[in-house]
Amino acid sequence: MLTGKAQDGVMTTQERPNQLFRNISAKIAALPMIATALVVFLGGTLWTIFYSFTNSKLLPRLKFVGLDQYERLWTTNRWLISIENLLIYGVLSLIFSLVIGFVLAALLDQKIRFENTFRTILLYPFALSFVVTGLVWQWVLNPDFGIQKVLRDMGWTSLEFDPLYNPEIVIYGILIAGLWQGTGLIMCLMLAGLRGIDEDIWKAARVDGIPMWKTYLFIIIPMMRGVFITTLVIIASGIVRIYDLVVAQTSGGPGIASEVPAKYVYDAMFTKQNLAQGFAGSTMMLLSVLIILIPWAYLEFGGRKRV
């Protein structure tokens, strides 16, 4: 028995180098991508953080000022408004995208007629760029010839619906355009997840007399955990980098009422020629992502009990 175990141990040791050189061509082919990721993404991130502690203006320069750029950032009213807008847009976009996308997917999953047509129509806005979407909804929400004008011509003369011109609700006008464009993709992801559910589960639920809403809530949705995680990542990435939709619709107006962090960073770096302030803003955006990502990654991968 000892000899056998020793032999097994020798075989295992001998096999390890072979595993290292297995698929060597694929590993060599992946080296440029790995090098690019390390140099461009990791290197660029560290470079940005490093120069956020300097007094760089038009060009980077090594004149360290400590946390002055961050103190200035968090005492600037424009930055504070942009963070508030991002929170409002992010939370509502996350909730409504998931709810609307799942409901539409559940309806299409009922094998309705002309399913392909409805799916194409609902997904079509996603094919448009955010700039086109912003310009379209800028026209639709214009009080002079948009929804407000149409409804007033129909008899509702006292109706006011001009979110892009009202500083109190302008972020909700941007939210409408964002949901119109992105909900179709979420619907398709959810529909793919629903189509992956075994038909026997539906039959068993019907035999047991479980109402459809309970089947979705307590059986189907938990089984689609992976789809929901993927969808959340896609939505979250779109929320953090929202920029072109705001620029196309309002350019940050009225005033600075629809300002967002990405636009603040862009204006600081390229309009005001203050690189360090832009770097500080982008570093805070990165930090906000890490605060959410690291606990999720730990709970998703590191917190599991390995059998």
C-alpha cells in the first residue's frame, strides 16, 4: 500500500510540469491581452491615483499637495449635485430596469403570437447610441412640440410636463430616456434565463396548485440568480459611466441641475484644464465601485464553504 501511494505521489509530481505546458499555444496567445490589461488598465489606474495628489493643471507635474484636491472636490457644490444625481438615477434605474425587464420577459415567455416582432421592437432602442437617444428624448420632452404640446392640444390645457426644463425633476427626464434604451436588453437577458428553466418545474408547480406569481417569486427567480447577477453588473456599469446621455439631453442643465460625476471629471480635465481635480473625481468614482464590488465578490466567491 505504501509503495502504491508513493508511486501515486511520484506520478502526481511528474504530471504537474505537463499541466503547466498544456495548451501552451493558447497561453502564449493570451500574453498580449494580459500585458495590455496590466499596462493600460492597471497602470493607467495607478497613474491616475498618483497624480490626483499633485497640483497638475494642463500637464502632469510632480508637485504634491496631499489631499487638497479631494478636499476641494467634496466642498464643490457641482460635485455634490452630481453625486446626488448619480444616486437617484442609479437606484431608480436599477429597480425599474430589473422590474420592467423581467415583467416584459415573463409576458413574452407565455408563447404569445408575434413574439419575434415584439422582441425586436423592444430591443431596437438598444441599437441606438446614447447621443441619438438623448436627442430623440430631448425632442419628445420639449414642452413646445413634445408630449406636453400633444396633450394640451387634446384638451389638457393646464398640464405641465417639461422635466428637462425643471431643475427639480430634470434627472427623472434623463432616467426615462435611459430606461427606454436599456430595458430591452434586460428583457432579452431575463427571457434567456426563463427559457433555460426546465418545463417540468412549471408542470410541478401547476399540479401543486401554486399561483403563478408565487412560482415566479419563490422558485423561478432564485433559480435565475446567475442571470440577475450578470444583469446587475451590466446595469451598474452603465450607471457609473453615464455621460453622453446627459450631454445630449441637457448638457448638465438647467444650470448644473443634471450634472453627473463623469461629466464633472471630463469638464475638469479638458475644459478647465485641471488634470489633478479630474483625477481626484475619477478616483472617487473608482472607489465607489470598489466599495460595492469587493463585498459582493467576497460573498459570491470567498464566503462560500468549500466542500
